[in-house]
Amino acid sequence: MTTIASLEVIPHSQQRYPTCGDWILGQGGELLVLVSEMKDEDSEFLVALHELVECYLCKKAGVTDEQVTEFDKAFEVKRTSGNTDEPGDDPKAPYRTQHQCATLIEMIVCREMGKDWKEHEENVNRL
């Protein structure tokens, strides 16, 4: 069973690679979710929710933290200037299905909060 060890909002520069949210699942099942600090706590919450859902679904599907991180880092190396695509939306992403489900949940909660999705995306893309 996954235990949530911690959820931290950190300076963007402290992420393992250029990402607004990251999850690390320890060998003992402890989960660490890291969210980049933004000027909007709603966006921070939405990213944290996304990471939590994505991590759990990946775990259930046998997709490891290492597979996700390796793919994301390679994606970022190839990223062209101005490209704001999410690595998890790439058809080759080993966690594409889990990422897209987490995004759908993130969008639903965003709507229920009365927050504009485009505004949320802009907060993330400003990082």
C-alpha cells in the first residue's frame, strides 16, 4: 500500500528536471509529491492532485518512477523553445494513459473550483 510521506511545494529550480510536478515512490511505498511554487495555490493544488492520481495509477499498472523519470528527462532534452507539450501526452510515454486520466481529473476539479483551465495552464507554463 502507498503511504503519502509528504507533499511539498518547492522552488521550481529544485525540481529534478524541468517539471511543475513530480512524484517519487520509495521502495518502502512512501510517496513524495513535489510541486513547483506558483503564485496561485489553486494551481499548486491541481498539480499535486494530478501527481497523486498519476502515481497511484502508474503503480497499479506496473509503471515505475524510473520509467516515467527517464522518459520525461529525455523528452525535456529534445524540447524545442516555446513548446509547452506535456511529456505524458506523447504517444510513446510509458504512462500516457495514467497521465491523461490524471489530467481529466485535474480538469474536472479545476472546473468545480470555478477556476479557468487556460489560466491554470498559464500559471504552469510561466515556470
